[in-house]
Amino acid sequence: MKEKRIYNFNPGPAALPLPVLEEIRESFLNFGGSGMSVTEVSHRSAQFDEVINDAIERTKRLLKLDDKFRVLFIQGGASMQFCMIPMNFMKDGQSADYVNTGTWSTKAIKEAQIQGKTVNVVASSEDKDFSYIPKDIPFNSDAVYAHITSNNTIKGTQWASFPDTKGVPLISDMSSDIMSRAFDVNPFGFIYAGAQKNIGPAGVCMAIIREDMLEMVPDSVPSMLKYTTYSSKNSLYNTPPCFAIYTVQLVLKWLEETIGGLDKMEEINRKKADRLYSFIDSSDFYRGTAELESRSIMNITFRLPSEELEKSFVQKGLENDLGGLKGHRSVGGCRASIYNPTPPEAVETLVDFMKTFEKENG
Ligand SMILES: *Cc1c(COP(=O)(O)O)cnc(C)c1O
């Protein structure tokens, strides 16, 4: 039993900013002077309208989206998007490009293929166990879209810059790095992110769609699976996950008002990642698993000299109030997920712990 909050390096659901959790606690029984909890108000009420619209406006300001972009909230996680994207954007006879950089890209490809869609895997880093981001990718000019995974949560790699698809709309799964850095949204036709890594709790996926992409949606797609439904009804066609959206709104408010926007957030995130990587690189005991140029600033993956030691590291970490350091069950090893809410002190404490563990076991 822990008496206090620990430093949480979970990959997702993951740490949330403490001020956000405190605001939720404060407002939980009487939200916005409504005399009700946010979990009790109607999704058709003025109070909830304010929540969802504020979340949308903050997203637009943070990402510098102009009026041709719409912000949507959809259930089913990022995984639902794997099937909705081909369903909405790819008709018979058309094809799409996918870059395979790990577990999540592989799943996205599979969901398009299940539907009998034509998928061109134009590049893959599977040859080296997904430890890098491919370069010089031969994108097809007649593809309806090109799909990438901007940050590979499990393998610890991230696109340092986005590829030039020569006008073909870029689609990215940004589940584990949305709002972690500033970038130019203009090449993107569609962006999606399960909230539970960087911007909120589980239960909602944020989607950002460029207006012209809405015209690609076939009538035959069922209402709940159609982006046009979410767009025309402001994500209120049916009951949305109100509490999750409310939490996202508060996280975005924290990002804008406490942190000061994405440039600031990125600066903090890069410092945190540099601190951890430079320590790993200076040690003969710990070994990073991603290639240098492809390293993620969100998920730092590393190995110890043996699986035995890795197990002990994760266990000892938890005993020292450092949680979630276990690598994904499919790859083993260790992983520190240092999303936006993870404070620099958490990384500093982790590095101290790593030094001590090395002394005792190296
Ligand atoms: C976690 C994750 C997913 C899966 O998200 P769900 O919301 O659980 O469906 C997909 N893509 C990436 C990059 C992820 O990190």
C-alpha cells in the first residue's frame, strides 16, 4: 500500500498533471456551479457544450489549426481508428500507403486488409526489430492517403520530422505524442490519438480531420463509424464520454495556461529525454534499444545486462516509488514513458535510482 502518489512512468493509461486531478476532485460534486457532477449533467446541456467547445478551441490554438480542420471526439480508442480510416477514406479500386514502424502500425495495416482494401506497405523497419524510422520512402502519388505512426510507444522510436508525401494527405496515429511538440499540421489530412497517453484518461480518442477529407466518406458507412456524423453533430450524435472529454479539456487548459503552449512543452520534454538518454549512453550497464536518430522523447526503451536484472530493476523501482518501468510484454526490457505530465523531478529521481541500481548490481 502506498501512502502517497508515486512517480508514474506508465505507458498508458499514464500520469495526468496533478493540478488537473486536483481540479477534478474539487469540482467533482458540483461542477461549474451546476449543483451536479460532470458525470451527471446532460451532454445536451449548456454546461457540457462549454466543456466540449472549450476543448476544441484549445486544441485549435495549441496546434495552430485553421478553419479547415475539425476536432472530433470518438470512442473505441485509437484501435477503432485503424478500421474507420480505410472505411471512410478508401473506396474500391483505390489504395493507400502505410509505413510499418511497429506493433500499432502493423495493427492499422491489418484492419485495412481485413476489409479487403489495397494497402501498400511502402516502408518497414521490421528487418531490425522496428528499432528505427525508415528514410527515403517511395510514397505513391495515387495513394488516397499515407499512414504513419508518429511515435512508437512500444519500440521507443519517433519520427523526428514528417515525410514529404507530395500532396497525398498524411494520416498519423499520434496517440503517444500528440501535444508533446509543435509541428506543421498542413500536410495532414487526418490525425488521431487515444487520449490516455498524453492528453487525458482512457475512453476517448481525439481526431482532427481536414474538411476535404470529409468529402471522401461513402454514404454506405454506418452512422457511428462515419466521420461526417461526428463532424456535423460536433461529436454529439450520441452520448459522448463526457467525463473523459472534460478531463481532456482540463489537460489542454493546463498545457496552455500553466505550461504556456507546445513550444514550451517541447522544450521541457526534450530536456527530460536528453537527461535520460545521456545517462543511458554514459553507462555500460544500461543499453538503449532505439537507433539514435529515431529515439522517442516520450518512451525511453532500454535493456539491462540480463532479464533477471530487468525484473529486479522494475521491482526495486516500484519499491522506491517509481512505477511502470516494465517494457511492453511483447518486447521485454524496460521502458520509461515520460509524457507531458511527467515532471522533470521524476526523471531526475529515476536517473538517481538507475545510478544506485547499477552500483549495487553492475
Ligand atoms: C496505445 C496506442 C494505441 C492503442 O490505443 P487504444 O486507445 O487502446 O486503442 C494505438 N496506437 C498507439 C501509437 C498507441 O500508443
